[in-house]
Amino acid sequence: MEPCKHPRVRVLTREEDAEFVECLECGEVFDSHEFNDMAIEERNQKEADLNPE
């Protein structure tokens, strides 16, 4: 089974330097910075797949 890519999230809480979100598909809760990092990693992987060395 392919891991959830968290296509829909909602903000649960905001603190001084953190924002926690919940995936509406799988229910996972994580820091929004992690979500941004996941998107960057996915984009980099797609680029690597398109441009193999």
C-alpha cells in the first residue's frame, strides 16, 4: 500500500513557532514544516526519476 500523501489537511493549532496540521484522509497529525519538507522531497524524487544520471 502506498503511503498517504496528505492531499487535504486542516490546521489544528498554532503556537509561537509551530503549526500543527491533521491529514483529513489518514488522520496523521504533524508539524506543518514536516509537510513542506515532504512536498520538497517528493518533488526532488520526481525530478530525479525524470533525469536519471
